[in-house]
Amino acid sequence: MTTATTQEIKTPRSIIALIVIVSALASAFIFWLVYFHTPVDVSGTQLHFLPALNAVLNAFAAVALFIGFNFIRARKVAAHRTSMLVAFVFSAMFLVSYLANYALHGEYHLPIPHVGAFWWSYLLLLLSHILLSVIALPMVLITFFLSLTGRFPAHKKLARWTFPIWLYVSVTGVIVFLMQAATR
């Protein structure tokens, strides 16, 4: 019998499939919530600070990701793990805040004129942000699963792709908010 140090532990495909299915269902739910759900402005409460909170949480996640990346490059594994957990928590808090915002307020229409360089820059950034966020969700969950279960070679291999996508999604979330705020 070989040990985990000489041969990587095989990851059950059923776990990966479950993570992908849950991620796809979550993405479908978010799509429904954003584009089809009727907003429920609970008892007249206007929680208009939620988009700004979302941007702050995305920014904190990006900072934690960058710090975690620097820790792993310096081979400070425990500090890396803590930073990545912090990034995960900020991203999870973002998701809860994002869902609350859309459940309460729905999709809002921006006063950005649909012409010109600003509009096209905004649209391309938003589309790349949305598409990569759908891809990032299962990648982040699988990367965390691999780490938490001690499958470090596979974790490292996937993290090389997960990190830049997750960082891009976090940073562009802030930029999209700032572009929207600039037009209000």
C-alpha cells in the first residue's frame, strides 16, 4: 500500500460532480432571482447600502486573496490557509448580501447611456465578471475541498487557475459598482 506522501489520494468524482451540480443550481437560482423574481421590499425597508457593502466585501476578498497568494509564495502555509479562509468568508458574505439585495430590490436599471466607450467598457467588464463568477464558484469550492481533504498536489494544480479567476471576479465586482455609482 502506498502512502499519501508518495501518491496523491484520488478525489471521488462524485464529490466533484456534487460541487458542480450545487454550483450550477446556485447560478441558476441567482439568474432567476436577478432577472425573473419580483422584488420583495420588506415592509418598506430600503436597504440601498447593500450594493456598496457588496463592493466592500469584494474588495476585502480581493485583498485577502492577494495576501494569501503572497503567503504561499513565501511558503507560509498556515498564514496562506488563514488568508484564503478569510477570502472565502468575505466572498460568502458578499453572496448573502448580493442575494438579499436582489431579493429585496431586484434588478435596477442604470442611467448609463447605451452608447460610447464607457457603456461598452462597462458591458464587457460586466459580462466577463458574470461569466467568470459562474465558473469561479465551483472552482473555489473544489479548490477548498482539495485543500481541506489534504489533496495538496491537486489543490495546487487547480489553485493556479482558481486564484486569478477569483481575484478577477472580486476586483471587477468593485469596478462594476464604481462604474454604476459614477452614473447615479
